[in-house]
Amino acid sequence: MNSLEAAVFNVEPESVLSEVDHNKPVQHRVRHTLSFKGKVINFYQKGNSINKCALEFKIDRRIISRWIKKESRIINTKLKRQRFAVTSERNMAMYPVMENQLSNWIYEKRNQGCCITANSIRSKAIELFTTIYKNTDESVTDFQCSNGWFYNFLKRKNFALRRITTSGRELPKNSISIIKNFFADCQKITNEPDFRPEKLINVDEKSIYLDFPTNSTYDCKGAKRVKATTCGGEKARISAAFTASSAGEKLPIFILVPRKTDLPNYTPPENVVIVYKESATFDENTVCSYLRKILGTHKELTDLRNIHLVIDSARCHLTSKVNKEFVDLGIEPLFVPPRMTNLLQPADVCWFAVIKKMYHQRWNEWFINEPRTFTRFGNAKSPGYAKCIQWLSDIWKEFNPELISNSFAYCGILNQFNLHSALSHILKNNTIINDFIEDLDESDEIADHFSTDERIVFFERTSNVEVTNSSPYLPSTSSPTPTIPSTNSSPSLPSTSSSTPTIPSTNSSPSLPSTSSPTPTITTWSLSVNNENNLGFSVISQYQTNSQAITSAQTTSTSLINSKKKGRPRLSPEEKERRAEERRNIKRSKN
């Protein structure tokens, strides 16, 4: 043992501990959150030096200097949770060119509203890899597009699998001009000398399902299945039309119950009008019944000379029969432009979300607290039509009248000073919100309980390929017009009477591009309805036929649809019965 080793082994432990300074703080690294770093940067931006920042926050000046260099990344990082560092800018990709192009492709398709799946990303990645690295050293590499590469790519490019929140068609290209024209029509009404808020009324239809649980629930963390038990009535529904004025006055609910017979021993609430209809769908006859029972009665009780009705552009609202009912009752319709109800209709924008939430709450309370009743097969019964109607009656009574009156201002009908956020953004920035589209769920509900009766339209032959742009609410003609093949088996219509004039084509309307090929021939049809009381909507459709010209001057769309689908005209009930009797006679003769 040398002298150094002897000196080390001979040291007493007490002497070593006595030389340690116990008052000196223990050195350790401190992690600062991004919010704290933002405070330091904000203090520096107020004109303070780096040294003063270091003294103020007791941090080394070199650390503050690094934070200042990363200022934009620190401030712009979204703080959904507590974070300590920004994402590294170092590109860890093995094939950065391919990944950049793949990322740009995803952004491009998402801006178009396309749904991107994992398989589409993988196939596009292999396609880009083959194209980019075809004649390079990387071409010898067998790019497998593995799960590891895929999830790391998503992490590097900040992509994640997201649930679709809104689906539907895009807004028209000329949405801004359509909205401004609608506001101009609203101002004409509100500027009338005898205008009162009680005269301005909005109505909209809504489907109400008997079983209507919420889409979310509290459950244990990590549960693999989150089940919601119902009574099996998710598809059973009633159709309800909610009506209210801009003064906040609520009119009775018009409810269609899908029954042939009345509910036994049932008296509806005082603020509900019930109509029993087997299909519970709104067609022109049902709309006329609504106008007489709800608006006609309200007009008589309030002694209003006329009513301005804000209503959407559903086909059953645009028929000549409904227009005649408008005229007879002294109702002046103001049609919300097509595909604009989620922007301009008060009921869609403000009412239905609250009504749906309150209905969810009542259904959940009933399902949790009230005793179950069962069928003879042991299945739980749904609430039933009577209870659902009572819930809607109570909800409509409790509905805030102030919200109703404000909804007309939010949609720009009363004035344009307090628009809702989406509408205000579109008009202030003079641009269409790319991710704001017509809600598919809502449009599907409307389409389901609206009749698809094609007799509401009239087709007339025109000599020129022109678009009659008489209505300011038509979508832009720059969008492609779908072509529907027609057949020669369509029967002709007699000429329309003078009570339903058609909208003539104007020379100022932009013309559609003509086709150069001689066959098939192009025939243009003008879709027209009665133009009284702002009911003029005209659409041009192109129909391709064979080389033989269509000899009939006018064709019913019902026969057109049936001939397109089945290849023959629709049979009358008498003809069907006659053919069935012939088949029965043939069977008897064989036996």
C-alpha cells in the first residue's frame, strides 16, 4: 500500500462530514412550463433587458436568451395540457421529400372535404416513394410502409384520427351575394310603415324520435364498451312544426302522428295541434292544413291584416296549391335560400339545439326514474306518443321568449347588427368558411319527412340553352349541372293555365356551354313554379335523349322518374288489378 492509499484509508468519516457545507442548496435542474416561458418573454417584450429578466425571475440569462430565440414557437404552441417544451424542429424522417408531398396531399384532400383513411395514406405513400426515388440509391430499399413508419409519420406531421363533426354539402359558390339579397328582402319588410314584430313569423319542421338518449355518458375510465340501453324505438318518430314570431310569441306546435286512428282516450295539451297521418310526412296537403289551423287561426285571433312567414325552400312549400293558400290567408312568404337554413333560419340556428337538449333530459329522467312497462314478450315499452307530445308541450311552454326574439336578429332578419359568429365571419371577411357546410343530419331529417311528390314542378320546352336567373337565391351557375337521361315513353301534360305563369328566360342570364357533337341531342327544360309572392324559383336541367326528338311539349316529372327507373310508365290501380286478375285466372286454369 502506497502513501496515497494509506492516507485515504486513514481519513476519519467525522472529519469529512465536518468539511461539508450543509447550508449550501442542493443543485438540481428545474423544468419550466411553456406558460411560464411565455410570461418571461412577455416581460422582456415590455422593454426590459435580458439581465433584468434574469434578476426578476432568478433564471440564468443564457436560458432566457434561448427562449427569446424560440419566441414564436413557444407562444403559438397550443396549451391544451401542461407542457414543458416545444416540438423539436429536427426532421427525423428517412424520406423527407416523400413525406412532405404526402402531407401536402392530405391537406389538399381535407380542404376538399375528402375523408382520408389509413389505407389511402399508405397507398399514396408507396405511390410517391416509387415515383420520387425511382432512379436513386433509395430505390433498392423495399419501402414496406409499416405501422411504425405510419404512426411516426402522423406524429411528425401533427396528424391524428378525428371523428367527423359535420358532414353535408358545401355552401353555394355565390353564398355571399345570396345572403345579401336575402337581407335586402328582409329590410323591405322591416321598413314597411305598418311593420310590427308580431307580423314576422318563422316556422320549421323537426323530427322527434320516441327513444332519444344522449350521445355521451359518464362511465369508468378504460371501459372497452360503453352501452346505452333503449326501448327499441329509435326509428319511431313524430314530425313537429314549431312556429314563433319575432316578438317572442309562441304559436301551438303542429304535430303529425303516424297513425290511421286517433289515440284512444287522449286529449292533447292546449298548445298542441295533432294531425293523424299514416306516414307522418309533410306534403302540400299537410302544409295547407298547417297554414289554416295554426297561422289562419292566429291571424283571426290577433286581427293581423297580413303575416310575413319566414320559411325554408322545401319543395312542398313551393307548390301552386300552397301558394294559393298563402294568398287566401293573406300570408306573404319569405323563403330562406336553399342550403342556407343553418345560417339564416332562426329555428335551425337557435331553437332546435335547445329543444333537443331539453328533450334528451326528459327522456333520460323518464328512463332512469319511472318504472318500466313491458310487452307480452318481455320487451320494455317506449315512452309512447302521448308522453312525447306532453314533453314537447312542456318544453315549448318553458322555452325562453327572449331567445326567440333574439334569434331573428342573430340571423339578420330584423337587423344586421348582431349576427351570429359564422354569419358575421362570412360577411366581414367576404369569404366562405370552408368547413361550414349544410349539416347532413338536419337535411336528411327534413328530406325524410318532406314529400318527394314530383307533381309540384312543371317542365316546359325552351329554345335556347339559358339559365333564368330571376331568383336572387339560386346557386351559382358555375357549378356543374347534373344530366338525367330521359326516355320517349313519358306522357305529355296539357298546357298549364294562366293562373300559374312560368318565368321567362332573360337575355341577361349566362348561357350554358353548348355541345359540339350532333348526337345525342340536348334538350333543355325550365323548372318553373308560380311566381306570385316571391315564389319564383327556376332551375335549368339538361336531359340527354336519343337521336329521336321528344314530341311531347311538356312532361310530368313523375312519369320521367318512373320511366328512368323502370323503363315503362307507371300503372294505374285499375290496370294493376286487371293484370292481377289475369294471373289468378291463369293459375286456376293450370290447376
